[in-house]
Amino acid sequence: MQTIAVLGAGITGITTAAKLHEQGFNVTVIDRQRYAAMDTSFANGGQLSASNAEVWNTWSTVFKGIKWMMQSDAPLLVNPKPSWHKISWMLEFMSNIPKYERNTIATTELAISSRAHMRDLATRWGVEYDESDCGILHFYSEKKDFEHARRVNKLLAKGGLERFELSPSEIIEKEPQLRGDFVGGFWTPSDFTGDIHKYAFSLAEAIRKAGVNFQMDTELVDVKADQDGVRLSDAKGNEYEFDAVVVCSGVGSRALAAKLGDRVNIYPVKGYSITVNLRDEQSQQSAPTRSLLDDKAKIVTSRLGIDRFRIAGTAEFNGYNRDIRADRIKPLVEWCQHHFPGVSTESVVPWAGLRPMMPNMLPKLGAGRRPNVFYNTGHGHLGWTLSAATADIVTTAVVEARESKGNLKLLAL
């Protein structure tokens, strides 16, 4: 039985560890946090959304980023302070604009396939995560945005997703609590929602009891790989040896990949969320039961059980800064007050996390340049949506490597 280190205990790391364990590997999960799912997998928007598979690689995204650069509450905010990492990422982002349609279709296909993997894992391991088959409702307040959505819908359809166009009155029929002026919308009944932290933490505890090892509160400072295996060193001077490694370290993957001879150009794109605690009956009745996406504000929502309402959004290019800024949280609160005036915002819990985003908006999957090194990282804003499928893809690659040579070797997907 080969020993494998999974670096990262977020949603991608935990699903990967579970899949590898099911294939008979001796798995150790290593993370700098004390518990699983404490970084980007802690409080995201909650949507498992193939309907949000459109990649961002368009000139309109570039122009909006420039336009909003000095607007502190903009949906997309870019810190103008230059860095080579940021510049190289953005140049590569723009070079992928011609692949926009192809990558959107590919992401849609992957998101759809991930649904079954996600639910099957939850069933096999007894994971509860406030799942809701509520569908996702996209709504638009400007005609030009709605026309763009119609064009996107054709790409999503090529990827196998069925969405239905809605009139303004049909939007309200789907979500009677929603207030606002709309020109149209789209409804995706097959999308659903859930609590990413509950899922990842519960799955981590389940596989721990089944024999997966967890080396938590461990900050890695070095990693080396060759034909004989992988050697890790932590900040306390401890060293570890494994037959192979799967890098699932989110925004930390870039630095680890560099030590392993790979270029994984992940940039940390900060996203914010608030969790509105629905403490009274009026708030519970006034909050939406459908999951929503406001295209203009770039805000998504999920109802997590009876007493929590998650609102998330915005993208901030500001390096590895994890500060929770009041001027970025305020628009989320005001959005809630505008669209759901009956919901009390007295109890609001803010959060910020760093999305690990590749320039082409596709995750980095498969083998690295050196033997025994694999990657499952760089999922951007769709980590919750894609993780179960990408865990299966990478696990399949590892199994095929084991079966082809009897050991873990370089295998390109």
C-alpha cells in the first residue's frame, strides 16, 4: 500500500483524501490550520452551481476592472500597486480570452459531473451539510446584461446544462420575497446549495475515524520529490517521507509547486461573505428559499437551514491580504436590506477568503514534472462546485500510475 500526503484540508484536499482512501492508499492530510476547512472552505456562497460556470476571460472583465479600480465598493477591485505575480497573472488571463467559449463549456461539463460525486461521497460517509435542492435563480436589472446572459446560456447548453429563461413576473413567482426591478432572469433547477464547511469538516472527521491520518497545525517549509518518493519539512524541524504527494493547498499551492519544479500561476482573489443570522420569525419568513445570483452586483446567496442566510460576492486583487474590510462588507449588508427588507441585519457575521485562481479559470489537475507529484488545486470561485469531480480525476490518475508500473510515477492527464 503506497503512502500519500495530501497537502491541504480544504474541500479539494478532503474530497481527494476520501477518494484515495477508498482506493486503498495510506493517506495523510497535512494542513497549517488546526481543523479542516478553516480557510477558503469556511464560509463561501454555498452554491453548487454549474450555472455559474462562465469563465471571466473577456475584455469586458478587463475594462470593468480598470473602470472600478478606484471604487472601494466595486464588485471587482484591483489594487493598483504592481507586483510581478499580479502582472504575469493578468497577462496570462488576457492571453486566454480567445479560449473563453471552450473553457466555459469545459467548466460546465465538469460542474455537472461533480454533482453525482459530491452526493455519493456524502451518502457513503454519512455527511450532513444543509443541502437544499432549491435551484439557482439568476436575475438581471439591465438589458445589456440580460442579453449577455442569453449568449452565455447557449454555451452552458453546449456543456449539457438546462436553464430556463424567466420574465420579471416569473422571477417573483420563483422567489416571492425578492424585491427589485428586473428585465429578466434564468432558472437552473438542477443546481443546489449546501454548507461547504459542514461538508468538508464532517467528511474529514468521517475519514479520520476510518484510518486517514491528519497532521494538522503544520506549516510546511520545504518539499522535495524524486523517483524514491517525497520528503517534507515543517517549520518545527520535523521531516516526513511519503511515496507521493497531491498538492491541494489553495493559494499556497504556487509556492509549493515552485519547490517541486512546477509553475502553477495561482493568484489569491479575495472574496467576502456575510452570514445573516435569522433570529426571529419575520426574518426567517422574509429570507429567500431559492439560491440567487445578482449579475449586476456579482452577489450570490444561499439559505443554510432555517436560521442562516449566506450572502457572498466581490473579487479583490490585493495579494495575500486576508483583512476583512468594512467598505467591502457594507455593500453586502445593504444588498440584503434592499432586496429583502423584512430580514433583520442586526446579527451579521462577516468573512473573507482567498480564492485560488488560475489565469485560464480552470483548475490545475494531474501530474507535475517530477515523479510522484500530483495537483488538484486552482479552482477559483468554483471550488465547492468542482471539487468532488476533480478529486475523482486526480485519484484516477494516481491509481492508473500505480497499476501501470506498480509505483507512483509521472502521469500527464
